[in-house]
Amino acid sequence: MTDVLELPSTRHEAWRWADTGGIAAAAALAPVAPAKADFLDLPGARLLFVDGVLDDAASDLHRVRIGDLTPGDHPLGRRATHGWSLHLDAGAVADPVQVVHVATGGENHLAAQIVLAADTSAQLVETFVGAGWSNRQTRIRLGHAARLMRAVRMTQDAGFVSLRDDAELGEGASYVATVLGAGDQGARVDAAITLAGAGGYAEFGGALLTRDATKQECAVRVRHAAPNGQSHQLWRAVAADTSQASLAAAVEVARHAQKTDGEQSLRGLLLQRTATVNLKPELEIFADDVKCAHGATVGELDARALFYMASRGIPAPRAKALLTRAFVADALDRIADDTVRDAFAADADAWLERAL
Amino acid sequence: MATKNAEAHAAVAKKYEWGFATEVEQDFAPKGLSEDTVRYISAKKNEPQWMLDWRLKAFRLWQTMEAPDWAKLNVPPIDYQDAYYYAEPKAKKTIASLDELDPEIRRTYEKLGIPIAEQEVLAGVEGARRVAVDAVFDSVSVATTFRKELEAAGVIFRSISEAIREYPDLVRKWLGKVVPQHDNYFATLNCAVFSDGTFVYVPKGVRCPMELSTYFRINAENTGQFERTLIVADEGAYVSYLEGCTAPMRDENQLHAAVVELVAMDDAEIKYSTVQNWYPGDENGVGGIYNFVTKRALCQGRNSKVSWTQVETGSAITWKYPSCVLAGDGSVGEFYSVAVTNNRQQADTGTKMIHLGKNTKSTIVSKGISAGRSDNTYRGLVRVAPTAENVRNFTQCDSLLLSDQCGAHTVPYIEVKNPSAQIEHEATTSKISEDQLFYAMSRGLDAEAAVALIVNGFAREVLQQLPMEFAVEAQKLLGISLEGSVG
């Protein structure tokens, strides 16, 4: 039994737009039949978790290990104590790891740990389906020049997905993560990424698409603790009906993290008068030789672009869909693998079909 | 650049030239804060019963509240019982003319360069606009100038204590309407113990014939200053109001918790400019004023406009968010700010633009300059209500870092509930470009003058918004606050 009241209240700045009520409601969802696990056509490990429990028959672990993991102290992350881990020794290149999380009502918690030694490379694709509260804690440690590409899609029919990431990047390491919220569940993407070594590169972004009365948010904090780091946070939010999409992205530059290049681009699109988009591009800078810029905009689709398309004979719903798709595509373009990118784009399209 | 900055810190030694104290005999309220203090202040001001009741209600509310802690500020605990809440210079109860003002106080203002005699501000400049001044010394207003001329135009310009006695209906109608008693910890405290401040009423269709200004001076030791300003611009009226402030150099921290309320009716315009130069403490962060201020404007009427311009160079800690509630259709809110922090100063300042009416517009331009070991935060909120069609907002906040020991932070909140809104936010953080410095120095400027030139250029968009008399002062002030901080 989870005591949701243990979560910080929305009076707390970092939880201002959090939907703690949505988490409680998701945790109380009645059981549903397991949804179909849909793996992409990629080589490598396939992990199927049903309510946080590995389905051995449907999984192929490769290098992945299952076991207990140390919980962090984050209000969400600390609930996950058991899960999967991937450790790569220096110089190794792993095949992609695909994880499908199926929720069948109620709540489930799962931890993950990814430790990449020097000069390694890995790719991770995660998919959330079903209904209920799926809570994930992912700890990532990247060694010298290690590279991790990660893509997460939240496509549950109902409930809530909460992700808590805790990543630390060594010298010259690179972490590129893209998150897509294209289901009918609520979501909180909570991440703390530290560029601990010089010359680290972090990209954390994605698209949150909300409709009906759902609330999705990202609360991502990138901390530059060493010089010459680069970070990009590119987020797009599309809100329909009475939903709320919130983007809170912060860049923190420590005293000696000179020559940091931090960039934030947060853009929101409102499809109806009743929807809400919240943005908070935050900069916290303690070093003087840095380049940090952020841009944030909220609005509706460009009336002139819609008019132009109408004049070319494109029906209004189609024109709206095309423009919205282009708006979302910005955030998904960073997925390097064609198969993964196409699958994510298809999910986004399917969402647009339903919402528009 | 780093070494240059190091030299710079060594050179931050410019004295705070407004830091003298004036020897005048003063009456104090008993030290500490209780209902009796509130009653004492109210009695001193000869206030009607409703005013006392209002204060007491606020005081009881305040006792149940907690100080806000969300700002990026490190505020040492404040002992509210260890201060005087009322200090007034001992003088004749009523002065018939300005000549009867205590010469010590008069000299203080002369020294500060504040014209409390009715003279032209820029002597020798033909056609220069005149400025009417309300001079507030600790807890009381000691002089208001140009009353007669303003009265001829129908403009009421009074200290708030006088206004409560002379225009109770008008004050009662608006006091606490923009910043309610329960608004926040410091505003509620102010409601209970405010001592003086300015009241301005500009009637229908009147363009106030001169700039109005209040000059706040904290003089006495161990006192807090709690002033209250209320400006109401009726239909089609226009008023430009300036506010300046200084305090003596003292080792203790003094609290300044003011509330400013502005109301603009249909087609009215209020321009509110502040040059805040409270004592910032010394280079080790000892002493200085805690400037915890609530300023809010209600653009109630159609096509009304409120413009806040602030130049913040003083105070040990600044906590201040001049805001606009844009309720009237087509109303306009503007916020132009330059905040300079040096040494150990901390500033968390910005604005809120609450769009409620249709076709409302807001512009935010914030320039933060941090030097020494200071922290400078822009915190702002742009909110668009579901009913507010066609809202436009443009926000730009730029930060300039002049040392590698300071911090510059930007925390903008954007909350939009109407798709027809167009909200744009841009921000940059940088240090002074080596190229610009090199160029300026190759043209014969020394490093300090070059930095001053570049900083003034950086802040120009905001300084342009100030009335001329203030712009000159503000530019000088920017130069002084940063003097030696880059070499």
C-alpha cells in the first residue's frame, strides 16, 4: 500500500505542477487484462516486465542481469528496490536493450542501473503500455567517452508513469535521451543529470502530448559540474481538451564549470481554450565564461500557415495535423535509430489522430 | 579575464556616499512588536477606528503566517522583537511652511540632492520639468512640496497618514484592494505597522502637471521602515511617479517592508520608476537593508497602462516582484528592470504579469548584472487566464557576470490557459566580451570606463524608460555600484 501523501506537496517549487492526485488515482486502478507487448524489430536484449515482474518466457536477457538495487532517496525513486542492470566493461559495444513495461492496474515499481565503462556504447528503448501507476528509477553511470542513447515512450491507456532518472556523466561521455508521452496516462519525467567530467554532452528532451484531463510534466535538471560541457534540452508540449502539459527544465552551472554551453528550447501548443501549458526554463549560473540561452514560447498553430494550406485544398483537420506533427517532430528527430524514430513518430501520429 | 576579475575585486572599495547618519532627536515606539505597537502607531497617526481595526486584523493574521522561503536567498532569521517599528523626528507637530522644517533634516535632503524646497530640479535648464516631492524620514513624511499647484489641477498628493484623515472614503475604497491583507508575510506585516508613505489621486482626464516623487530615508538605528504607497489614476488620467531611497551605513541589518498599490481606471496610465539605493552592506556582507517589498498594479480599466521601471543597486537582500494584474480589456503592463549586485548582495527580483482581460499586452525586459560574490536572480511569472483572448507577452532577461565568484539565475514561469496567446521568452547569460573591451580600450578608455560604457549599453533599454532626471542619476549609480568590479 502506497502512501501517496509522502510525496512533496505542490507548494514545493519542484513539484508545483505535479499531479500527485493523478498518481493516487492511478495506483487505485482496478486490474485490467495485460496489453500486448510490442517489441520493435531490433537485435539484442528484450525484457518484458508485467507489473514490474520479469516475464522469463517472453524475455531474452543477453547481458542484462536481474536483482536487487540500492534505492535512491528521491520521493518517487526510493520506492523501487528491485530491477534490471546492464554493466559494460571498457570498450564493449552492446546490442540494443528493449524493455516493455506492461501495467495491469494498481501500482508497480522497478529500478534499473546502467553502468558503462570507458569507451563503451549502448542503446536503450523503453515502452510503457497498459493501465496503472508505473514507477521507474533509472541510475546511469557513464565512464570516460561512454555513450548512451535512450528513447522512452509512454503509451499507457490510463494511469500514470513516473520516471526518476539519476545520471552521472564522466569525461567526454555522452547521453542522449528522448521521451515521448503519447498515451492517455499522466506522467512525471523527473531527472537529474550531472556532467561530472569535463567535456560531457547531455541531451534530454522530448514531447508531451496530453488530452482529456491528463497532466504530464517534465522536471529535468542538468548540472554542469565540470568545464567544457554541453547540454541541450529541447521539449515540445501539445495540450488538448482540459489537459495540462508542463515543462520545467533547469540548467545549473557550477562555479568552475567554465566554457559551458547550455541550451533550452521549450515550446507549447494549445489545441483548445480549456487546455493549459506551463513552462519554466530555469538557469542557475555560477561561472562567468559560459554560454547559456533559453527560449520559450506558447501559442496556437500559425493562422497564416493554416490559411495557406486551406488555399492549397488541404482540409482543416489534415492541415492542423500536419502542422502539429511538424511541431512535435522537432523533439523526436534526435533519435538516431530509424526503426525507433519511425515507431515513435507513428505513436505521435496516432495520438494526433485521436486528439484532432 | 579571471585575473582581471581578481584585480577587480580588490578594487571594489568605492564608498557608499549616502551612508551618513543625521543627528536629530527622535521619538520611538517601544521596541518590539505587539498589538500595543500597532495601537501606538495608529494613535500617533491620529487614525480613525476603522484604520486601527484594519491594522489589528492584519497583525493577528501575520502572527499565523510564515516567512516565504522559495526565493534563492539566504535570509538570516529576523528577530521581529528586536526593532523599533516607529521612529519620528521630534519636531513641531504642524509646520506652517517648509521653512519651519528641522534644519538638520533639511540639510540631510540637501546632502542627498533631494529638492524639498520648491525649486526647479535641474537648475539652469530652461523648461525642465518640476518634481513634487514627498520626503519620508524614518516613519513619517516630513514634507510634501508643490501641494497648491497640484491641488489646482485636482491632483491629491499627500502622505498616506494625512490622506487617511482627509480623504478617508477614497483611501478606504482602495487600500488593500490590490495587495490584500493576507497577500504574503511581509505585506501583512506592513498592513499592521505601516507608518507613512504616499497617497496620490489623479482625477478623471487630468494629466498630472509634474512628476511626483517620494524620497525614503531610513535614519534611525534598529528601525524598520514600513511605508505604504497608494496611487489611483482615474479615467484618462496620467501620472509619473518616482521613488528613491537611501540609508546610513550601519553594521546591523534593517528591514524595509513596503507595499505599493497602483490602480489604473479606463484609459489611465501610471508610470512608476524606482531607483533603489538602500545601503547594501560592506564588502563582507555586514549590515545593509533587507528590502522585502510587495508592489502590484491593478489595470482595472479598459486600455489602461502601468509601467514599472526599476534600477536596483542597493540593499543587502532584495525580494521584490512589481506586478501587473491586467484585468481591463486592452490593458498594458510593462516591466523594465536593471538589478546590480556586488560584493555579498543578494537579489531575487522580477515581475508577475497576470493576464485576465482580452487583448492585454505585457513586456518584460530584465537586465541582471552580478559582480563580486553576489547572487542575482530573475524570477517572473506570466499567466494567461482562459478568458484572456489574444494576449501578447514578450520577455527578455539578460544576465551579465562580472566575476567568476558570482551567480546569475533565471527562473521564469509561464502558465498559459488560452491558445490565442503569444508568449515569447528569451534569455541569455554572458560575461563582457573581450572583443568589446579590447575595442573600447584601443580607443583610449581605461578598463573601468570601458566596462562602465558596456554595462550602460547593456542596461540602456531599461534606462531609456526612466524620466530624464532619474536616468542621469541611475547611470551614475550603475557606474558607482560596479566601480572597480572589473579591471
